[in-house]
Amino acid sequence: MGTSGIKDFYLYSKVFITGGTGFMGKILVEKLLRSTEVSMLYLLIREKRGKTAHQVLDLLLQDKIFNKMKEICPNYRQKIQLVQGDCSVSGLGLGTSDRQMLISNTDIIFHLAATVRFNADLKTAYRINVCGTKDLILLAKQMGNLKSFVHVSTAYSNFPVNYIQEKLYDMPESLEEMCQTIEKLDEDYINKYTERIIEPWPNTYTFTKAIAEMVIKNGADQLPIGVFRPSVVMPTYREPIASWTDNLNGPSGICLGIIKGILKLGPCDHNESLADLVPVDMCVNGLLASAWDISAKRNSSIPETTPVYNYVCGADKSPIRWRELLKISAVYGRKYVDNSANIFVIFTNFAMCHWVLDMVYHIIPAFFMDMFLFLRGKRMRLLSTHRKIRKMFILLSPVYTNTWNFDNDNITRLWNRTNERDREHFPFSLQDVNWNNYFASYIRGLKEQFHVKPINLSHWFAIFWQLLKILLVFFTCNTVISKYQSVAEIYY
């Protein structure tokens, strides 16, 4: 069967990881310790929420996703060295001794650290996503043993481009002018005019990720560096456990709202856009393979531009549309969540109808339920939950209302280059995913991980609400639908 070229690449290597405590970073750390013979992982960790960097690391390793790794690699703590630092601070916040240690020892870099909040203020996103990348490049240029450096970007960094190729794009303005503008302007002015500054990008995340790619294009040509661009990263497919996630960002929060019976109305501005989703464990396998490929390209006799890897399903392979994802959530929600007869999702493109349905199924019942909870001495939560879900829809709208064509030839060629052992240990071909099983497991995993129980109304409250709904629907029929032609699709 032969050996795995990817495993051999990591043998006795010392790997520096930024963003190792994040969603993808946790899976990367676990996979390296479980499936490779790395010599050392240097994890850049900052103090967070009142906890020291050491406490953050201890909490990280308590996550259940590391249980399997601990059985296979019982001496894992000997392979982890904490490096205290912060990508939002000049020079990565590194001390002199840590800096010299990294310069002398690092073989491979994975740069995952970023603020992934779409609505982060521009100054913060710029400091972490752009300045952090600049500082890491300067550090990498001093590393004599460096054989591969992978910068993790996003498939949506070049948002205004309809056909996104595996190459680094230029920004509309020169990099120097753009950076000077952001650095010189005061924070109040930037916050006031952020939308104008980042236009045509929809949010500060994709905008600063685009600038970071430009930093690499203009200043990292001497390095064995590449850019890895995943699309929407979702819970695990199989490794180390199925359907694991540590957050409710993006689609997971919306799908959870549906299976809890809280969310019953899809977005008004939906269309038939494809949901380009990638499981995080397969994404990490692609990331590990990309680092191996970057090193091989650098050592070949053929000169190469900075390799870029679009890790996406693509229009020809995407298994689902955003609309269908919400429908599937309702189907599997009823299957896996007890007492789920009221789990359904409604779609309409008619704004007035959407507003009335939002009032009928979300705002009014949430208000009365909160009042009911308040009178019983419990915390009111329904209205705030709906505000969070509505905000999530708004933040995701640039993604679910658009469809891009992605070139992913580099990922395809990389997969074709791997042998049977590589594919056994590091499966990253999305063509091998059974998407129906994945989504069933995904919804079941959300239910189990977040202890989902549908919100059940008391008997008298339920009767009252049914009567109120009849009155509201009657009012709607006579005042709205009689004047406008509208079709609302209800998916049970």
C-alpha cells in the first residue's frame, strides 16, 4: 500500500499555529496530534475573558474532541508548547525568548487567527486580520528551517468577483494607500463611514481578509507560502466525532432555532442560491495536504506563483441550497426532537406577508411568552433570541443571496496527487461525502450537543394563542392578501 507522503511530511516537524483555540484550530491541533508524528506544536494563545493563556489551553484540551487523541497519543502534553501572544498587538505580542525560539525551530506555520465576526469594527478587524498577517510574515522571513506557511483566508475574500479563481487578486486601491487610510483615520470617523470605506465588500471580515491576501501577494514572495480559502465551514463529518461544533455562528444558530420550534419563517430576500458548505474535519485535512503541496512546489524546479486553494463544493458539486437547508432542519428536527409537531418553516418573497407572518409566528408569541415567564419569575428570553436570529440572517444575507463560480483545480490536482494511504488518513475530497447522512447527523448533533427541547406552551396559553392566530390570519386575509397577490410556501 506504501507510505503516506503527507504523514512523512509532518514527521518530527515543529509546527507554529495561530488561532489554535478557534473552531477550525481545535480540529487542526487534534488531527496533528492524533494522525501525525509531529515533534512539537507551538500554540499562540492570548489571555481571554479573564483567563490566563495557560488556563485557556487547559480548557481547550478538556473538550471532548480530544478524547480519542488522548488514547492514541497519551504523551500529547509533551508535544504542546504554549506561546503567549496576541495577533492584535504589534509584533504578535511575543516576548524576546519566544520570538527567538520560533525563529530557530519552526518548520511549518498555520495562520488561522482572525476575527471572524462579520460585523467587527474595522479597526479591530484590520489589526487582527491584516496587521497580524504582516507581523507573521516578517517573523517567517527570519525562520531558516521554514518549509511551508499556510495562510487561512475565506472563499469570500474576493466578494465582488463572480468567478473566483485560485489566484491572488488586487484591491481597487493600492495596498499602501488603503492601509494608511485605515491607520490614520480616527475610530469614530471609521465607524461612521465603514460601509462607504469597504464598499463593495459587505462586511469588515471579507474586506480585511482581501487586504491580508494582498499583503501576501506583495510581501511574501520569498516564502514557501500559500493561501487556503474555505467556504462556509460547518460541524464535523466524521473526525474525531461526528457533528461536533463549538459555536452557533452562521447556519448552525439558524438551524437550531428551527429545531427548537422558535424560528418558523425563512428570510424574505431568499432565492435559490447554493449553500457552499464544507465540514470542518475535511477542511482541516485539505489544509494539512495544502501545506505538504506548498513545500513540494517550492522545492520543484518549476517557478511557482503563490499557490491558492479554493476549498469549496462549487456550483457543480454543491449538495444543497440555503432554502433547502432550512427545510431539512424542519424535517430532521421533527424526527430527532421530541414533541416537535410544531416544527416547520415558511417561505415568502412578499415583504408585507413576511412582516405579518413574522408578527404572527415570532414577535407576538415571543412577547406573550416572555410576559408569561416574567410572571412566573423566570428569565425572559424569546424576544432577545429572535433579535439574535434576525441579526444572523442579516449578517449572512450577502452569502445566501449570491452564488459564485469557484475554480478549485488546485484542490482537485492535490487530491489526484495523493495515494491510497494519504486518502485513508487525510480524506478531503468532498465528492466522497454522503450529504444526506451528513445533514441528518448534523441536526441530530445540534439537538444532542445543545440539549434541545422545544419550547412547550402551557395548556391555557396554547389555547389563547391559537385563538389569537385565527384573528390575525383573518385580519391578514382581509387587509393584505385581498389587495396583493402573494404566495407563501409552508414546509412541514
